[in-house]
Amino acid sequence: MTISQREVHLINHPDGMPQPSDFAVVETSIDDPGEGQLLVRNDYMSVDPAMRPRLSNGQQALNTPMMGGAIGTVVASRHADFAEGDCVQSQQGFCEYFLSDGKGLAKLDPGELPVTLFMHVLGGTGLTAYGGLLVTGELQDGENVFVSAAAGAVGSVAAQIAKIKNCYTIGSAGSAEKCDWLKNDLGLDAVINYKDGNLRQDLKAAAPKGIDVYFENVGGDHLEAALPRMNPLGRIPVCGMISAYNTPGARSTGITTLSNMIYNRITMKGFVVYEFNDMREQFLSDMTGWIKDGRMKYSETIHNGISEAPEALIGLFTGENIGKMLVKLSD
Amino acid sequence: MTISQREVHLINHPDGMPQPSDFAVVETSIDDPGEGQLLVRNDYMSVDPAMRPRLSNGQQALNTPMMGGAIGTVVASRHADFAEGDCVQSQQGFCEYFLSDGKGLAKLDPGELPVTLFMHVLGGTGLTAYGGLLVTGELQDGENVFVSAAAGAVGSVAAQIAKIKNCYTIGSAGSAEKCDWLKNDLGLDAVINYKDGNLRQDLKAAAPKGIDVYFENVGGDHLEAALPRMNPLGRIPVCGMISAYNTPGARSTGITTLSNMIYNRITMKGFVVYEFNDMREQFLSDMTGWIKDGRMKYSETIHNGISEAPEALIGLFTGENIGKMLVKLSD
């Protein structure tokens, strides 16, 4: 039986902020699985800031499904390792259904936890925060930590790990609602609404003992303000620079405070999540424990239906999400 | 017998480029050494880019001798460890003569080498290049290296160490004369006159295999151009950012290419020479060997007389020096 399904294609490489017209929802048909194949129905798609650079740097081809992660359910299988009803995590891109030979699929057993957690706190998002802060950032117990975009998916995990490690933790976010969540629900020591005030002055006031680790998600004005506040031997793990993704090159905010790195012997270091693959077991053990004992909280911002995927992606850059941005495809 | 001597004071904290009027040559008198003291006549003073930040950040007090290193001769001694005629290195600042109780003085035995080498290739300047490139920069044999301000005192040592380590070595400098020296005397593989051309395009052309280590002396346009050329896991030891010293804050060139650090997992790290004190013996052994076998060349730009010290310092920022800037006080 052939089924029809929809997928999201990039049809134009955006220069600045992506527009809905840069994407198309395309209908295709899929045959029944052949021998050794299985058919997956995606239930949730992950929407991540890291998708943005790929739209313009050549990694995301036009007229093919947007690259991205998803969680789905096996609806038909002629593959020995997968049975109907299995929950699987994939990197097959933004589509409702796909055929697979099983390669690159991971079976999930979420147990009592919501399956979507494997797309954020228990997935690559969480591992990014965990490895970036503890390995790249070499976080020590009790240090002074600043996390930008702290209400984002990665930032909210990083900020909470810092708190769990007894750090004085400052977070920035772009709305009063996000700041309330950070302060009252996540228990950060200080929060900065970077759209309402003077970031540089506010950060100075929020960091009376300086900053030992700045977990960098934003770049631009945030990095400009953080560098003069860094303590000697401070570390800046660079996870992302979301402020620059839609204003490339000369249009983005230039950083003029880098000379602070010299006398304070600051290390700034870019990292990518795959570096931390070998610590996934420890990560899952720690994170599951923290979720269960209530020290690791999370939030999801959910769009419904594949046609909302472009809007969800654009929403990351307009600050729409608290926590993880997801697109729900199926109940 | 009281002698009169001159010293150079800072009398005004400069905001932009230092002016001769920011300094004063002041005459003072010095008594004969008392018991346990010695009198030193400075022969050469070291003029270094790192002096510039101190003029504005509060480290250099007004109406006191400019902080700085010198090499001199003991002309009278009532100290058990020093005899008349001893050659001594000091950090007593810009003055012709000074009394000392011996603390902070190092006796030098230059042997067959010119004594001034202990102010550059065999001194802190050389150790800065050596440690910054080999330790902070984690240089590996045969890598691709870019050194900015490669005709400067630190840069020329760093570039030659890179060549000794069989690296493809690119240097930038601000005049045809300096570029000729780098190419023809020091044997660099590629040179860029950053005042004559398009730095970004020229660096791209000069680095066909990218850059593994960028030894950063300049900041600004140089860093802006280097970041997109960095290879995966590249390192940027940050020794100085001379382009920013006289144009602080918002007036300096802002860096917009830092997001290149993320996917290429670049490390940028500030360092200070005292980190490398415990490797001084190995440094002196290596460097002496390289000087003697002709692989480490050097150049000195010498001003005569203490009253030229302000001019010499300003000359560092107008690009006057090839190699080490010195002020000669005595034959």
C-alpha cells in the first residue's frame, strides 16, 4: 500500500533572517517496506539553532528534506531488529514518514519518562550543555558562571548543571516571562533581561565576583559584555553565536573587547557535541538522576503539524521558545 | 659623591596614540651606595608593546619612572654579591642610574654573544614567542602557521621557531622593507604587506592549506581575516593585540568572524610570559643553539639617549622598528 506523506524542503538559501517562503512543504509517496526495511512515522521533530548556519553554508541542499532529528514509531517492519510499535530516534530530516534499512536508527526505551526528553535534556541538546560546560568549560564546583540564552534548550540545561555544581549562576534571556522562569523555577542566582536595560552594566552588577565560565550561546553584545568581566584563567566554551546567524559578516556586531583575554589568560574554545559521545553513558546516568530528583527542569515549546516547521525554526531566532522547540506530528 | 641622572616619567595617561607630551625627562640626584647597596648605570632599555596598556589601565603611575627592563653595568658596589663591572639585568624602569639592594637584579654572562640579546631573543621577548607557540599554541611539526607583526621582536622569533619546526610559515608586516627581511633573511614561505593590498584575500592566497596555528600579535583586521582560514582544531595563542592598544573600546575594529570557532573547534587563548618561567633553561639551550647555527636571526632598532625613549615607544605603534626596539644609554 503506497502512502502519501509530507516533508519540508529548503527552496532558497536565506541571507538574513529565514522567511517562510524559503521553505516548501512537499508531498511524496512511499511504498510498503521491502525485505530488510521498515517504515517509520515521525511523532516529534527537533528544531535547533544549529540548523540556521547549514541553510547558508552549503550543508543543507535545496529541494531535499531539511536535515534534522526526530522521534517516531515503527508502523511496518520487514527488518529483523525492529518491530511494529518500536520507538526510534532518527536523523532522516523533516518528514512525516520514511523508509529505512535500520542504519542510523536508535531504538528508545523511555520507561516512565516522556519520550520527548530524548530530544532535549536526555538527547544531543543535553549532552551539548553537559560536555560543553564540564569538559570544554572545565567547570569547577562553586565557580561563577554566566549562561547566555539561558532559557533556550541548551542554555537551560547548562544553567541548571552549574547550579547543581554549586556555582553562582547568572542567566540572560530576552523576556520577563523567560527571566521569571529562570529565577523562580530554575533557581538561578541572577537573571538579565537583555532586551530591557544595559547588558554591560547589568552583567557587571550581576557578577560581583566576576565570571569564571561563560557558556556562550549568543555572541555579539553578550560576548562583548562578558569579556571584560572574565576572571583570570576564565573559560568561554563556545556552543553557538545565535545573534550572528542571521546577520553574517560585516552586518553582525563586532567584538572589541578581546584584548581582555591576554592578561587574564582567558581560553575561548568552540566545541561540537560529537566530541562527547564517549561520555554518553555517564551523561544519561547523571541527567536521569537529576530529572528524577527534581533538580533538572525543562520546558518545551511545541508547534503542531509539519507545515509549522518553518515557523518553528524562525521562532528560534525571534525568541519564541522557552526551552526546547519541537514540532509535533502525531499523537 | 652625588651624581645626577635622568629618568622618563609618565605625566599624562594617554587615551589614544601616546604623544611626546605625555612624558617628561626628569633629572634627579643619587647618592653613593650605602652598606649593602650598589649603583647601576643602565646601558640599554627595552621598549615593548606591552607597555602601552599599562599607560592607560592604571598600572603605570604618573610622575614615577616608566616601568620597563634594562641592562646595565655595576659602577660602584658595597654589596657582597655584586662587583664593579658586573653586567646586570633589572626591572627598575627607564632611568640612567639607580641604587639597588640587589633584589630583582640578575647577573648576566653573555659570553661571546652580544649582551642586548638578553633583551630580546634570549630574554622575555624570546621566551614569549617560544612558550606562546610551543605551549599555548601546541605547535606540531609541519603545521601551517601564520604570525602577525612577524617583523616585530616577538613575531620574528615566533616565525623562525615555526620554520625550525618545519612549518609552512606566513608572516605579515607593514612595509616592503620588513616583508623583504622576512622573506629573504628569515626565509618565511609567504609574506603579506598588510598596508598594501587586501589582507583577507592575501591571507587566503598565502594559506592554501589553511592555518593550524595563528600567533596573534595584532588583533583587529588580522584576527578578522585569520578566523575564516583556521583549520579544524586550530589554535590561536593571543600574545598581544597591538592594533587595539591605541584605539580602545568602541573605536577599535570589531571582530565579526568568531563563529568560525564553533564548527572548526578552534581554541583561542591569552597567555603571559611568566607562565613559561619553568622552561627557561630549555628555552635558553634551544635558542642559543639556534642563534649559533644561524637559524635564529634578529634585528634591533636602536634609539640613542634616554630623551628618545618616548619616541621609541611611540615608534612601536607607527611601525618604525624591525625586530627589537631598544634605547641605548651608554657605550
